[in-house]
Amino acid sequence: MVKRMETILQTTDLKTYFPIQRGINPFSKTKKFIRAVDGVNMTLWKGTTLAVVGESGCGKTTLARTIALLTKPTSGDVIFDGKSVVKETTDPRAIYKNLQMVFQDPDSSLDPNVRVGDSIGEPLYGLMNWSKESVDAAIQRSLEVVGLSREIAERLPGQLSGGQKQRVAIARAIGPQPKLIILDEPTSALDASVQAQILKLLLELQQEYSLSYMLITHNIAVAEYMSDFMMVMYSGDVVESGQTDELMAKPRHPYTIALISSAPVANPWKRNLLEVDIRGEVPSAINPPSGCKFHPRCPYAEPICSRDRPQLREISPGRLVACHFVEKTA
Amino acid sequence: MAALMSVQGLSVSYQSRGGTATALDGVSLDINENELVSVVGESGCGKSTLALALIGLLPTPPARVLNGAIEFKGTNLLQLGQTRLREYRGTQIAMIFQEPLSSLNPVYKIGDQIAEAIMIKRMRDDGRSTIDSEFMQKTHKVTAPGASRLPRARRKLSAQLKEDTIASLKLVRIPDPDQVIDRYPFELSGGMRQRVMIAMALSQEPALLIADEPTTALDVTTQAQVLKLMKELMNKVKTSVLLITHDLAVACQVADRVAVMYAGDMVETSSVYDLFSKPLHPYTQGLIACTPTGSKRRVDLKPIPGSVLDLRTRTIGCKFVSRCPYAMAHCSEKKPSLIAVENNHWVACYLHGEANGDHTANN
């Protein structure tokens, strides 16, 4: 890439563990953890989209929530816009001016008893301390930008369709004019025809406001369509990351290969699904397999894979893979 | 060749306080033997209602079958009483649902639940309507008293029945089936549970398997395994499958024929290859154009403007007219009927077939 790029978001060895109680003895010494995010290093470049893909339970949502300060990290650091949000932040509102989030289910992220205009206006009062006039103007502008009519501001979320609700959630996120929006499965609850509308809207907004997106999704096709960079997670670990076109064209980690070939393609002449060869299922995050967490399902596994956890290695510029035998997939 | 199942002009409505919602508005569909037909549509298009109607599980009320016929091997299922219907439901026509955890009984072991299905199958083959002690004696060498009561008998799985149960789990490729039979549903993963459901359904050797969003709750790698399994078993045990899905990509991966539904109407049915090479209905075209194919990055997705209309609104014309780029004046005056434009390619649109609208097949 010719243009010098700046980072907007970086994490270093970020870990988020959730303690779980086993049995009923509250004084039990043996504490177990769900290792939801298990040492993630990632970089998001300004003005680009990073898609985090993986199956349920791989830690992608926890990663997003940790970055957005909704969950406290166990260790590691998040550097957003040059500042550590874990160590330096006393008031998270300073962060939320520049970092907003859109959640999967607009039914639970919009207050059912608050008119949508007020929902969109709330962060503008709370974060930006704007006057009433400028907030009102901003509500109208936000609604217009996401393609909704002005009257919608007076309605309750229950009176809107799923796609309209997600547009409202996006309008609320862009209101404070953030630098980064974390999109957590923004279209998973929507129908195909509405999903396309929302994805297109998100791309247009990114162009117009030079936004950076961190897109959490389980849908490879959506990730490929939206992103510049992609990061594949498996059971709390990043197994592969790189530029989207390169990664999709030539996945190198055995899990990425399985994931991409399992994604159904809308093309009856290319029935990849019936040729997939993958066994087993996603492991438990409480007792993950030793070494490489993918080794029980991996076609290339050797004894070392169950012993040593592979580190992310740069195999070509910008392309990182965590596999002991990455040359086998070359 | 006569179709295995033939749905003709089926209309179903739901009564609610807000009005009457027409979930199915004169739907016709044929399913041939050993064929995988996929019904595709967005939420609220009536695809699940169709599945429930076919197997006689519609909640009535609020649902009401207004008219139409469901012919299965020449018998109209809608005219059968509940007792006669049970000869078909679960045996000749089996069904698997989206969420296997709510279809499996949480307090019985997996093995016992499958064994029950196998036992019922044997009972029916034996020409009986209940499992009595005589039957138990004959098939499982279990002696009365109490053997006639199902739960008691389930606990004493005979060696043969246990073997058959394990065999049916092996068929759906569950690892360590001899251990899985002693587990409870909550101890299995989502993919395993769905395999158990498939094993139970196929133990009846059904002529038709209805699968309502069977992989929607599963991860993609698991989904691939389950769909592949379904497709293989279908050819092995010679059954037809009706796959209900919202995911066009899933349909085109496994289906022989695809039926597209929109707001209670069947708008297009054709072979999966014809549907993708020359989709005729504007809605099908829109659906294909707005599905990210993954073949090229940032290919221009063309969203369908607007959203699905409320099923409670009464319409006399085509239901897609408000979102259709080719809408004409008479589109909102009279509903187009599903007509064959080519060999086995049916479409309900005035853009195709001049005769459309001049005659109506189903009133």
C-alpha cells in the first residue's frame, strides 16, 4: 500500500477471562475461567474496515465489548486513537465521543418506551453537551443520512420494521461523529433484501465520514463484501489475519480453509458445501484442547500441535498465520 | 410421474386481534420422489406455515385452512381426521425443526428417545396402534407387568433395540454412539442434537422429510456437515426432502428444485440451475442480486427497496408491486397466477406469459 496509514485501534496481548463457579462451594479454591479472548494482538488502520470472523463462542463479540469498555479485560491493553483506554481512561464518555457501537439486535439496543428521535439525541446531550437546537437539527440530519423520513423521530421502536430499527441504531451511532464504529453482527437479524440495504448504507457512510469500522460477523460473504482486512478467530485465539482479498483467495490456516469452504455460496454450479471435509465442532472455551486449539479437528495435526501453542507468524507482508505447519497449505 | 406430494391452492390465515393475516394465499407445490425441494423466502413469507400445514401441525385456532388440498400419495391429508393423520405424520412424513433442543425431551436419555421412535415404527409395521405387553413380549422379550407402559420399557432396552439405536446414530455419524445413547440432550452440542433429530426422523423411513430451517441455529462448519449428511442420507434411504430456508445460498448448495415465496405467495419454482441462470420473477432477481456471493469483493449489491408488506393488509393484485421495478398498472388490479413458462419453470408475474391473468387456476 502506497499511502502511509495510521492506526486508529490496536490491542496488545488482550485477554478477557470470565471466572466460573464450579459446584456450590463459594470458597472453592479451584477457579475456572472461560477464556473468551486469549491474547489478541490486532491493528485497525484509519479509514478501513477490519472484519473479525469466526463461529459462535470464538470470542469475537467479547473482543468487541472489551474494546468498547463494556467488559473489563483481564490483562493486556487497548490503544484507541493513541491513548490506552484501559489505563488512562477515567471517564469512558471521552472514548464514546469517538467510538460508537451498533449491536446485532436493535430490539434490545433501543429502549422500547423512548421515541426513536430521543434515542438518537441522547448521546448528543450526554456525550457532547449540545444545546437543544443543535441536537434537534442533528437528529433530523442523522435520520436523513440513514435514509429515514423525519416523522420517524416521533415513533416508538415497536412501530418500526427490523431494517428501520437497525437504521435508527446506525443513526444514533453516527450522531456524535465518531472515528470508529464497532458493528457487532449488524445484519444478522435482518432478511436478505434488507441486509443488502444496510450494508450498502454502511459503505456509503464510511466514504462520506471517513469512518473506521470493526465489523464482527459470522457471515464470510458479508465480511468479504465489507472489509479491507480480515481476522479469523477460533476459540479465543486469532488464527489468521491479513488483507481480505489475499486471505479469501488463499487462506492458509487449516481452520480458515475449513471456514471459507463451509460457507454456502449462492451458486448451484459450485457446490462447495458437499465437498467440505471437516470433522468435530467448536471446542469448549472452559477446557480448550492443549497446544493449538484446532488440532483435534485439523487434517494436518502432528504431535507437536497438541503440545505447543503456535504463535502468529508473518508469512508474507501483512499476512499472519498461527500454525506450526503453515507450509503444508501453501 | 405423479408427484409424491402435491399441494394445490393452499390458503391459510391466522386470526388475531389486529385482523386476519393471510399467511398462505393459494400456494401450489409438487414434490417428486427422491427430490430435494427448497422453499426460500424472507421471514413472514409463510414458509414455516407451509411446512406445518403439510404435516398437520398448524395451531388451529388461530390458524385456519381456508381452502386447497394437500395430496400425499393420492390422499388428501386435509380431509383426514386426527387419528388417520397420525398414520402419516411422523411416519410417512417426518419433520425436523430449527431448534433441536426444544424438540427433544430434556429429561430422557438420547438412546431412549430414539429407541421409542424405533419401537413405534415396529409397532406400526406390526399393524398395532398401541404398544401392549404382548407386543413387548414378542419383540423385546420383556415381560409384563408394566412392560406395556412405555417409560418403563424404555429403561429396559433390549439388546437388539440398543443395537438398532446405536446403528441409527452411526448412520448420522455421531462419534462414540454407544456413549451418546446414555447422555441427555443438554449434554450434546447443537450439531449433535440436530443429527439425533435426523436419526429419529429417518428411523421411520419416511417418504418425505420436512426440514424447517434445520441449520439456522448452527455454525457454518457444523451446518456444512449437517447439510452434507442430509443430502447423502436422502439418496441412501430414498426419501424426498422439503428444505425450508431463508438462505438462498444454502438452497442452491443442496436443492434440486427451488420454490421462492413472497408474502404468502409462491412466486417462482424451477430447477435450481434455471433459477440462478435465468430468474424470471423480479423478486427472485432482486433476492439473487442482493445476496453477497463472495466471488468478487465490493461487487455492487442491489438491495430491493422497501420492505415486506404487512400480511394483514388486503391486496387484490401482486404483493410485490410496491417494491417492483417493472410494476405496471394492472399489476395492482389482479393477482398473477403461477404459470409454466418453460418446462418445469413456473412464475407468477405479468412480465412472463401473455395468457397470465386471462384464466385463474385456483379462483
